[in-house]
Amino acid sequence: MSVELIDDLELEIQRLRKEQNAVILAHYYQQAEIQDLADFVGDSLALSRQAAETDKDVIVFCGVKFMAETAKLLNPSRTVVLPDRSAGCSLVDSSPPAKFKAWREQYPDHVVVTYVNSSVELKAMSDYTCTSTNAVQVIEAIPKDKQIIFAPDKNLGRFLAKQTGRDLVLWPGSCMVHEIFSEKHLVQLKVEYPDALVLAHPECEEGILRHADYVGSTSGILNYATQSDRTRFLIGTEARMIHAMQKQAPDKEFIPIPTTDGCACNECPHMMKNTVEKVRDCLRDLTPEITVPEELREAALRPIRAMFEVTGKPLRGL
Ligand code: 13P
Ligand code: SF4
């Protein structure tokens, strides 16, 4: 798209944002143009906080469906729109609620901790939710004599078991983006750039995490890189995250770890569905709107409240 067309679109979005009294929230995995026009860019925890605390009438959630649903759970009187209704998540797809319910019944005494990257139905069957930022804190808050199920990401679960020394029962879900980084290519990059630090998201497989100098959420990776006195980093998370990193640390070098097919372009196909045009359209038409039936909302909010009680920063209205 030409620069003039992008400028026209952005002007239209500014006008509509005012007219609709809307806030635009964007995840770090959104395309650069969307990150640049958003009111706030962040990780899933920070975006939930923004959604819960906004006074605006409309929340345009530039991310995926489970994130927009969390915004609706937390702030039900707002209109929440997602630029592309089909922007899903492989972790949601790999944990169908009926299957999970049947599996969970085998462990009736276990506490269920569910990653926010999950459906509303899964949350409603859980005791706590967590994000990659606060997952260790949530697990550590559960009494040692309690056994724990962790769902739906097995890689994050394995990482948490290691970090906390707890024996977690894991649901076998995974992120289609983080599971395809190549250990072989990472080792080659480490040889090529011996000064570089490896920063990885805990959704990566063990073969990547064992080389990491830092493992953390998207905001954790960003903060680590900007605060470090090192200048070169190998990045094991979604490739568009590098836009936010480069903006905050323009003098540093961020090299994406390639996937198993050698591509240094590991982008989430769900996050990619949102475009600047779709942001304009959803602001204008207030659709696709995200709604959650009230009974389900109440049930799914319970583990989210439990998470915020653990982290000690309760949200307004919770
Ligand atoms: P964060 O919570 O770290 O932002 O991660 C979201 C996500 O979708 C990771 O794949
Ligand atoms: Fe889901 Fe992975 Fe995409 Fe995050 S990056 S939204 S976990 S598929």
C-alpha cells in the first residue's frame, strides 16, 4: 500500500476513534503499522489491565480472540471489537472444552491453572488463570500439598514445573509459532554471534529454552533487552515483536531465531489476520463484536480474579 493511502487510512482511524470514543489496544505481535497507531501496545497481562480500566465506550482489540474475550470478561459494559473474527490461537484449538472436561475429571482433587491463552469455557473450568508474566507467582501461591493441572500449553507447563519444582499434570497443547524454532539454526547463530544473548518465550520447546540466557513473557523479553548492557540478541518469539524492541532500543541488534524450515519470519498466522483496513472497518461498523453469555462470564471471571488476588494488584470492579 502506498504511503498516501496509509496516511489517509490513519487519518480516518483517528477520526473514527474520536467519534466512537474508542481505545485501540495492540499486542506486540501485531504488524508494525497497527502497533504504531495503537493507544497502547503491550503483552497480554498489560492489555487486560488497560481493557479493565478504560473509560472509553469501545475497545478495539488488535490481537487474537482469547485476548478480546478477556477484555470483555473484565469490562462487560464496553463494546469490544476484534478486527478479524477468525483471529484464533492454536492453544485454544488444541484444547476443546468437552475433551478437557472429560480429562480433568480424572483428577478431581487437582487445582487447575489455565494460561490465559485459552477459551472462555476452559477458564470457566479452572481455579486460576495466569499469563506468562505471572505464571510462576500463581503456581507458587498454591499450597505445596495440592496437586496441580496446568493447561493448555505443555511447553510453558514444563518450564513452570522446572522453575517451581512442582510436579504439574500437563495438557498436551502447544503454540504453532513457538514450537517451530530450530535448535540447529539457533546453535549456528550462537557460533556466528558469540556475543549475542538468547531471549526466548516459555512457549518454546525445551531444545530452544536450554540455550536461553533469559526466558520470559513478551514484556519480560523487551525489558530485559532494553535494560541489558549487551547490544545483540537472538530472539525466540514471534518475529513482529522485534518492531517494538527496535523502537525502544534503536541502537541494539535483534536477530530472529529461524524456524525448522530456515525462515527468519516466524509470524503468528492468527495475529497476521488483523490489518489496518480491518481496524478502520471495525471502528466504523463496531463489528465483529465479541460477546460472552453472562453465566459463562461469571464462571470465567472467577479464576481471573484469583490470579489478580495472587499478584496483589486487583483490578477496578473485580
Ligand atoms: P505474552 O503474554 O507474553 O504477551 O504472550 C502472548 C502470546 O500469545 C504468546 O504466544
Ligand atoms: Fe496463540 Fe501462539 Fe499465536 Fe500466541 S503466537 S496467539 S499462543 S498461536
